[in-house]
Amino acid sequence: MAGKKNKQSEDPNSRTVCRNRRARHDYEIVEELECGISLMGSEVKSIRNSKISIDEAFARVENEEVWLFNADIAEYPQATYLNHERRRPRKLLMHRREIRKFAEAAGHDGMTLVPLAVYFSKGIIKVQLAAAKGRKTHDKREKLKAKDADRAMRAAIRSRRS
């Protein structure tokens, strides 16, 4: 019964649907921003069913608008002929000053706009977008080594205390 109680108390209008775990490994996150996304009805239904993947997705600034490319939202089976294209470009909703700021950040050498997560906030679908710089392979290895060393230090401290 305790498991059911937790599920009921979880708000369906505020939950994370999808995360891009590889983004934090492959990129060094410089800046993050929450933005809305323009979707069709069948896309919203698919996202509610967690049928979305942003592993290969990226954003680009075109004509002073930000667009999300390669986000894979599965077709909604009950939508019949009113269904959407799976990988169509989708417009991200941001203020002009945010677009200018991100366009400037993305214009720098080696910078890209990467979606980190898709989630519901008060019933509205939001995308957490990040301006990020690509990591080289040796940088990824160094990060993993530092993480392992930090984990080992914490374990040593914990074992010393007890």
C-alpha cells in the first residue's frame, strides 16, 4: 500500500519525462535556461506517455528564433491521420533577450545548444536547454578519474568515522 500512496502523492503536472544523461558527460555545461516548446496535440500525448528521446537532439538559432532538431517524439497511435512527424524541427519559446544571449554563447567556437531535460511544470512542457562546450576524450577521462578519486575519499572518511 505504501507504494501506491507515493504514486498518488506524486503530482502528474510536475515531473521529469526525459533526461539527456550523455550531455553532461560529452559537454561542459556553461549556462542553463528553461524554455517552453511549441507542440502539436499528438506530441503532447506522446510526451505524457514518456515516448520522447533527446539523446541526439540539439538546438540552433535561425532568424532570431531557437529551434530544436532531432528530438524523437513517437507517434501517438490514437491520433490516426492527425499525427505528427517524429523528428520535425520544433520551435523553442524564449524571450528575445534570452535568444540574443544564447545566440551569442552558441556563436563562440566549439559551443552548442544541448537539451538536458524535458519535464512538466504546472502542466506545461518545458525544455532545459544548455549552452555547452564539447569535451575532448582526454577531458572525459580526467573527469571520470577525479570523480572516482572523490568517491574514494568520501568512502575513506566514512569508514574512519565509524
